[in-house]
Amino acid sequence: MTQCSDPVALALWHPIAAIEDIPADGKQKTQLLGEVLHYRKMDDTRVSVHHGDRKLPVTLAYGYVWTCLGTPERDLFDLPEYAESDRRNVCAATVGVNVSAPRAVENFLDMGHFPFVHTGILGAEPHTEVREYQVNVDTERDEILATECLFYQPQAAAGSSGGVMSDYIYRVPHPYCAVLYKSCPTDESRLDVIALFLQSVDEENIRAHALVSVIDTQSSDLDIRMFQQNIFSQDKPILENQLPKRLPLDPRAETPIRADKSAIAYRRWLRTKGLQYGVLAAAA
Amino acid sequence: MIILYDYELSGNCYKVRLLLSMLNVSYEKKAIEFYPAAEHKTDAFLSINALGQLPVIQTGDLTINDSHAILVYLARQYDKSDTWFPISDPVRLAQVTQWMCFADSLTSSASSARLVNGFFYDLDGEACRQEAHRLFRIFDEHLWFNEREDHLWVVPGKTPTIADLACFAYVVLSEEGGISRMDYPAIRRWTDRVKRLAGFVVMPGVFPAGPGPVHVLPANDTFPSAGTAEA
Ligand SMILES: N[C@@H](CCC(=O)N[C@@H](CS)C(=O)NCC(=O)O)C(=O)O
Ligand SMILES: [Fe+2]
């Protein structure tokens, strides 16, 4: 296993497990950036993470345990919706995928695949058009924002009862995390939140964790979890067949079609950051 | 009404969903979250199947666990054409049984490799893959010799049997365990044929066949659904 020498990736907070999935006792094992980590639940509000003998910094946020193999450069990004009292926050899935984290972020941002990969759920033919949308980099918060995304969806969420035009907003607040906000099927004035938190097991393997934060008084936690797990499992074979497994950052790899607009912004943003782990660097 | 205790991502549950759909039997799914909740190891589920395994079906007072036992039951109960489980032919019946046992060895190899990659089981993934490739080579050769005799299915004969469905699930999901089917052309042709059977359904990770004819079997497409079969 090659050691991670990318200072950008080493300084990031990385998710390793849903807090609720950690057994009450016993040492658990996982892998991050090619390194074996052990973690343990001390009580409901404390989790310790070790790399060999070294105790690592821990943040518990959004239902997940986050840690850092180097020195964290900044706090974990904000997700203020998580604290809204009427939301259902469900740690909905943890799925292993043989792909790099940036590939998975890019797939998450791409509405174009909905009708073909999530047929009958997040999209359906002939409604395949990705309409013009806006992409901006918020320099102050250092994140990418894609707005005014509109897409026809037969079953937009676990609590849906029919097809709708869904509004989407995407945020990429972290090189390996993305958050989407979409029309809430049960309350027009609110937005449902689905966050993708990627754990880079190594450069070409991830554990994809999902937080679902919705306004939905009807669906059970299990309904919400199974809905999200099915969606993720549909993406899995698509992601595992992408080559190369790392995301190419060479500008010449970009193709100017509209669905790719956010992908182009994302690749550029990663280039600017100088991120190396999970990508193929642009030729100098 | 048949209740299927089901996990959408389970290949063993998928075998049962396939036959239910192909025989046009209506049923109700009860989702049991295998990963990460491990709901199949809870007391509530252990009281349904002490083995703590999916799938299980219940109908009336009857509870059956084990995917292959369920396939046998469903075929006998709902397949009026008597082709899916050919009891009147001792040789084919033995072959069906043999290949269902083979399918169980796929559960402990190809399926286990998938559990390591996708569900973080602490098993020896490389050993599972090696064993799966050994089995795939045997299976590919078997299907190849069958094809030379114009037999399109796992057990020689005109129609598919429950052995096809039993073998199909973990063969078609093998890539998720890092087991490529590139070197097994007869297996690839056979999975494509299974996908063209009338009533075929997908699961996450399984794609429908490309454009082409649907293979309609004699008299299994108009069966009464579960509730009315005895009427
Ligand atoms: N022989 C059984 C095996 C079933 C099996 O392995 N089921 C898996 C899900 S696909 C399971 O529940 N495993 C839990 C365990 O074996 O503890 C069958 O074919 O139904
Ligand atoms: Fe997707």
C-alpha cells in the first residue's frame, strides 16, 4: 500500500463511520488514505480514533465520525440544516465502491445519468434533457455551488407519490463531499438534503456514506435507508466501470456539454487546491 | 398472500424475486436491512429464521427459509407447466439439485468476495475470488458443452429450471466482488439468455439485456397470482 503524501488530503477531515453503526463495545477497524485505523465508541458522544499508537483528532458531525491523518487546516464545513428540529436525519448508507472519491463526487453532480441509471426513480426517458443551470465558486466559503438545476423525476424521494419537476442545488464544500438540496415532495417551502461523504479507503477505493435530512413524517427510517441504498447500488457498477479510476484533471479531458458544467468547475477547483490523492494531475 | 423477507441487495433474495416474477405470482416484500443495520441478526428476525439468513417466505402458517428450498416450493406450487422443477424426470431432477448445490458454493465464494468489497466483511477476499474463478471455469465449460448440443440452459433440456435462477444471481453480481467474467464467454451468453426470459427483473447492479427478442416460455405467462392459485 502506497503511503499518502498529498498534504491537501492529509489536512482534510475524512468520514470513517456512522456513529450509530459503531457497536457499544469493541475496537473497530477501517482504512483511510491507505492507512489502517482503529476506532472505538467511548459513549454516545465520544469516539476515539487511533492510527497505530497515535491518537487522531476527531469531529463528530452530521451523524458521522470524522478524523484527520495530518493537522486539520480548518473546521469541517457547515451543514446548518442538520440542526433544524423538524428534520429527519438518517445515516442512510455506507457502500464500498471500487473508484476514487473525486469520480464519485462528479457522478453525484451529474443529473444526466438519472434516466439511464435510476430509471423510473430519479429520471425516466424521454425526459433526458439537462437544462441550463448556474455554477459559481463561492471564494469566501471555498465551495462550489450549482443552482437552478431542474429535472423531471418519477419518484424523487422515499416519500414521493408521483412524478414532479425537481429543483436541485448542489454544493461541493470539500474535495470528497457533496451536498444536494432538492424540492421536498411533502413541503413546497422546504428543501430536502442529501449529503455524500466519501471515505478514501485508498486512491481507488471508497466507502460512500450518505446522510439524508428530509422533511417527511410518513416514511420510516428503514424506507429512507432502503431508498438511498438502492440508488447507491445502481451507481456502483457505473462508477466501477469508469476508467481511469482516478479523476483526470487535465483540462484537455473536459468535454463542453452542459451536464458537465459543474464537473468542469469541480475539476478546476481541485486543480487550484493542488489536490493529488485520487486524481491524475494535469500535465505540467 | 406470500410475504418475502427481503433485502434488495441480496443475491439470494434476488433468486426468489426472479422466480416469483417469472411465474407471475404476487407477493409482499418486507425489507430487512442486512447492511449496515444487521437486522437479520436481531431477536425479532431470529425468531423467524434461527439461522439469521435471508431470504425467508411466509404464507399462511408456513415459513420456509433458504433460497433454494423456496425456489422448489414456488415451482411446485405455481408452475403448472412443471418445467422449472422437473420432478417426473429423475435425471434432470438430480441435475437441478446438483447445480443448486453448485450455486451454494457460489454463495460462499463469489458472494463472499462481494461482501468483502461492498459490505466490509472481514474475510479473505482474494481466496474467495480464486475459488470463484475455479467454479466459473467449470461452469463456463459446462455451459459451452451444453450449447454444442443446442441446450441453452444449465440443465440440458428445452426449458430453464430453477437451477438457472439459483446460479444466475451471484454469477451476474460477480464484478462487484472483483471477479471479471471476461474469460467466460459461455457464461456471458447464458446470462444474456436468462435476462431475456419473460418476467425477468433487475436488481441494483444488474442491467437488462440489450435490444433483442424476449424468450417467452410455454404457458408460464398467464398464471393466476398467489391469492387465487388454489381457487
Ligand atoms: N443457503 C442460504 C444462504 C442464504 C444467505 O447466505 N443469505 C445471506 C443474505 S444474501 C444472509 O442472510 N447471510 C447472513 C448470514 O449468513 O449470517 C440460501 O440460499 O438462502
Ligand atoms: Fe446516481
